[in-house]
Amino acid sequence: MINIYLDNHQLALKYLKDTEANIYNILVLTEDFNIRDSDWDPLYSHHLAHSDILMEIADSFELGLSSPVYQFPTQYVDNTNNYYSVIDLVFL
């Protein structure tokens, strides 16, 4: 299982992309990627290059994006300006 948190500079994403990671038998890749994209957020109308990189990394581990059966918030905040600051995704 790989658990990733991406900062505003996507440093973990860049590391996984630019480094030959010798990681085998991954079953789950999950956490807060901080990458909004129309591919997984129907309320967001843009497609970003970072999401393509994330999908390439997941594909290199032979993982696919998992879709939830029930849609519900993954974050509860007291500041509505930060409502979309975290995007939780799971690859299986």
C-alpha cells in the first residue's frame, strides 16, 4: 500500500515520475493528491497535466482509479473557501 500526500508543488508526484521506484506488488495507492481534474470531479471543468502524470504512475503500477459506490464528502472544513483543497483518490 502506498499512501501519498502532495503539497502545492506536487513534489511526491515529481519524485515518483522522475525516479525509478523499485516498488512491487502494490495493491492500493491512495491519499490526498491535491489535483483537481474533470476526470474525477464533475464540478470541475478543467483537465490538468498533473492528473495525466498521476494516471501514468498508477498505470505503471498496474493500478486503476477506483470509483466510489456512494458519493459523499471526504473532507469537512469550517472555511468554505478551502472546500476543494483536498482531493482523495484511491487506485486499486
